[in-house]
Amino acid sequence: MAKWLAAIRKGYGKKLASLHAWNGWIVVILALTGLVLFQGLWRGILGEGRVVIRFLHIVVGIASLLPVVYYLLLAGKHWKQLRGKTAQKVNVVIVLALLVGWLLSGLLLWQFKAAGPRWSSNALYVHDLLTWVGLPYIIYHSLTRLKWLKEPHRRTIKTGAAGEGLHPAAKPEAVLSRRAFIRTAIGAGLAIAVGPSFLRWIGSQLSSGTNYDQEAVSDANKLFPAPAPLPASSPPIGGGSKGSFRIYTVTPIPHFDNSTFSFTVDGLVNKKLQWNWEQFVALKREVQVSDFHCVTGWSVYNNTWEGIKLKDFLAMAGVKPGAKTVKLYSGDGVYTDSLTLDQASMDDVLVALMHDGKPIPSDLGGPVRLVVPKMYTYKSVKWLNRIELIDSDHTGYWEERGYSNDAWV
């Protein structure tokens, strides 16, 4: 062991330079793959390719442990070389803390089922916070260390020259080094580009509940009459939801009005059922309080949903003996998923019209969405407009693209 450590330290200089390069590439790959995973637009474009991107993100994230361990083996020697260089010491601590924080929170998000929703939700918060703070810092630090910035003849902006009132023999005066100028420009650019998004994100995390009024303003649905909330919904018996929804969609968000909305129950049923909006909103509803867990790690707690139990629709239509699966269709025309008859008959599976006493906005899957509290939310189909009973299994949109058929929380 001692000989191995000695050999490592012997090639310290070159190895440390390689370590910086590895850290740089790791951050670049994690940043690019993370942005692709975060942006809902890429979900539809990549399809099953998103699963490959997610796998790459996880593998590179785990690989970030190697430079951390390697650096720790060299830390004593490096720390001595940084004697009197406080800024560089601080930088080392910050970068190591970022890598370790990303690694640990990423492991919890990767193993979300073993960790459970509470740990996953907290890990996602930490992962996001480190990204918002750390990525701009590392970009700034990396760009300002470019080799050409350290070359004196290429890094100085000078003023004053012959023909501008100076004696021909006079030397121009250096007023701002190019390195200082680039640092300032990069810092200002990052502040302008990242600052507003970060402030919006931190505001949503610090809010005591869902900013539902703001989201309802962007509701593109035009349906009348609006459903009148039951007494248990307004004020919500759950006390108001806690957390922030993240908007994911594989298509442009659809919207509906009275002429385009319909809700159908068909397939292997005794009686096909279909409602327009006026008929649908008149159906008898009930209220439930439940938590909402996304497979990507975030959760919204204490939601007060109002709607009709899925099993009540099945009872109204009558299920034929050959029926095996309940296939669920989204009004976006693309997304589908399914539940077994036993799952669909659970008492808390709700076809919801209202959330916390207000109509569900289009951004959150309204006017009608499914809520399956005991499962991750790729089963809770948004813009639900059709329920079909079929005699075979059905593989849902995301299950076709690598998600587990086991969606239980």
C-alpha cells in the first residue's frame, strides 16, 4: 500500500493536471445529460433514447467518485503546495464538496424506490441546489483558467496609441487585463442567464404551498360551467398542497373547450358511456386527500382532489367477463397507460376534476386527470378522456421507453 501511494505521489504534477481535466469532462457530461433529462421537450424527441441518457448520467455520476478518491490520496501534498494561496484552497474545498454532494444526492435519486419519497424529494432539492450554484461556479472557474488567458501578450487590453495624442515613443497604458475583462464578462453573463431562473426555482422551493393561482392563470381550457367545489374542497380538507409540481409533457399541452371535450368508457363493457362537459361536470363527485410522487424524485403532499372514483365508472359501464386490463388514454392523442382491474378497483384511484378546490389547469393535466396515489405518477394519466376495457396486457408510453412496469411507490 505504501509503495502504491508513493508511486502515485511521484507522478503528482502530471496526475493533478489530468485530474483537473477529468473533473472538467465529468462536469460537462453531467451538465449536458442533466439538462436533457430536466427539459420536458426532450422526453418526446428522444423517446427510449432518454433511458440511455439517464444511464449515461448515472454512470458518469458514479465515475465522479474516482477523481474525488484520487485527490484525497494526494490531498496532503497538494495542500502543502497551496500554502499561502487561500483562494485556491477554498476552490479545492468547493469543487470537492460539489462533487460529493452531487454523488450522494444522485445515488439517492437513482435508488429512489429503496430511498422512498421523502429521501428522494430532499435529494432532488439538494441536487438542484448544487447544480444551480455549482455549475455556474465551475464554468466560471474553468473558462478563466484557459491557457491563452495566462499568456501576458494576449491578455491585456490597452488604451492610448500613436495618433491619439500620445508621443510616438510613448507606451500604451494597460488599464484592464484581458483575464480580468473575461472574468467580468463571464460572471455578468452567468448572472443574467442563470439568475432569474434560479430565483424562480428557489422561490418555488421556499413557498409554503403550491402557487396554484399563478398556474391557474395559464390554464388554456375554456369549459363552462366551471365545477362548483364541494364543502370539503373549499377550503381544502388537506390544508392545501405542500410542494411544487414540475410540468412534464411528451407533446404540446392540449387544451379543450365545450365543443372538443368528451369523456368515454368503452371496450369490453356492457354499456358504452359518453359524456360532454356539461354532463360530465354534473356527475356526483367526492373528495380525497393524498400525496403525489413523481418517479424523478419530487413530491407534492396533502393534495385535496375532487372527482369520481375509477371503479364507479367501471360499475356504471359494467365489465364483461373477458376484460383483463383498463387502458387509459390521454387527450394529447399520444400518451397511454394501463391498470389491472384489481388496481383500477382500488378505493383511492380517482378521475379528478379539481385540486385544492379549483379546476385543474391545463398545465397540470386538466380538465380531467387520473390520480393513483399508491403509484408513481406516470400512471396518473393527464388530460384523461377515454377508459377502454381490453382483454390483453397493455404497455404504457413510458414503460415502452424503459420505465418499470412496477409503478408502486
